[in-house]
Amino acid sequence: MRDWFSVIGRGCELPEGALRDLRDVGFVVIPGPVASDRLGQLAAAYDAAVASADPDDMSVGSSTTRVHDFVNRGPEFDALYVYQPVLAACYRIIGRPFKLSSLLARTVRPRTPAQALHVDFKRDTDGWPMIGFIIMVDEFRSDNGATRFVRRSHKWPTIPDDLLNAPAADYEGQVQACGPAGSVIIYNGSIRHGHAANSSGEPRRSIQGAYIRREARSGVDLPARMRPETLSRIGPLARYLLAV
Ligand SMILES: O=C(O)CCC(=O)C(=O)O
């Protein structure tokens, strides 16, 4: 098999400043893979995929609605998980062969409170094993639930009691990742984060995924879910990232 990890490394396209922020602050917002004149099409495909999803593939929480398996929901989503700057971030931060662990839609519903600050993946002694990404289908603003991050918390040796006791409250050092529709947040899975309150009357839509070390256990068994039409359409890099 082709050494895709090296190929990804050679194609590095993450500006040095973005990599520094990702390492030091724990997240960065960059322009995404969808051209601005195609964002309307992406949003329409998102709505259609969410509306037609099997209830078994949906998780309705107190503030968000998630729809799983966006790898298999249409060609409009194929470019989202082979985006070179995000792969470059994984190459540099995970530092060893990696794979896609999940790809899902998450809508923060209108007039919902902030999500508890949490990590997606606990930091371990061997480094930071997960890179997450969030593609903004809508503009992320301070009033519509843009993701909040506690800067540098991916480096904390222990979690302060005040955060543990009130994870939904605002926390010192928290900043929101705002940006125009189409932007991508890349973040370290060990940083404390969560969506902020959506005080607007509109949903805040996003497509989110994560990469983990290749040998780690995925959040979702992606190879087991692959549909023949998806497999016939995607290229070799996508197949490598899906481990199929
Ligand atoms: O949707 C967001 O803004 C945050 C999502 C989140 O916290 C997560 O994926 O773990």
C-alpha cells in the first residue's frame, strides 16, 4: 500500500502561524474546503441529509441534534474529510499514521443554553491523540452558539475544581471560535470546549469530524458502515483515511 502518511506530510499546507496556535492555544480557525459560491448547495445538502436520516442515526440532546455517518450521505460531503490543511495538522500534531474516527452533522438548536465544557479525548502521556474539526455550515457568531474553547487547557496537568463544578458556566480564558460560513475550526481533542449558548432564533449548523491514531478504536466503525455507492465514488486517500 502507498505510504499515505508520508504523502500527507509532503503536501503540508498549514501556515506556520496556524500550527503554532494549534499547538499553543489548542485551536485555530482557517478557511475551509468549500468555495463560497457552493456554500448554499452544501447547506441544502445538509438539510436534506438531516431530514431524511433514519432515527437510529440521530441523537437528539438537550441543545443539539446530531446525525451520524456523513461519509455516506452524498458526494457533497466527500471533500470535507480529505482537506489537506486539516490532514497537515494531523500529520504534525498526531505525528504518526492516523484515520478518520467520525463525521457527523451537529445543529445547535435556537434558544438553547451553553454545552458543558468537556474534552473529546483525554490527553495521555504519549502526546495528544486526537484532532477534531468543525466545518461551519452557518456563520459562527457569539450569539448563535459558536464553539467556546478554554485556551491552552489541552496542556493542563489537572482540571480546576471550579470548572469541574460548573462546566456549563463561562470560564476564565474562554474564547469563541467565530468565522464566516465555510470556515473550519481545527482543535486539539484534549482542549476543554463546548458550544456556547445559541440565543438567536436560528439553528447553528456544522459538520464535525475527528482523526485519531490509526491503531486506536474509532468512535464509529466506519468501515462496517460503508455503502457501495460511496466506495465506488471516493478516491484512494479517502479510502486510506477511512481504513477501508
Ligand atoms: O458544536 C460545537 O460547537 C461543539 C461540539 C463539541 O463540543 C464536540 O464535538 O465535542
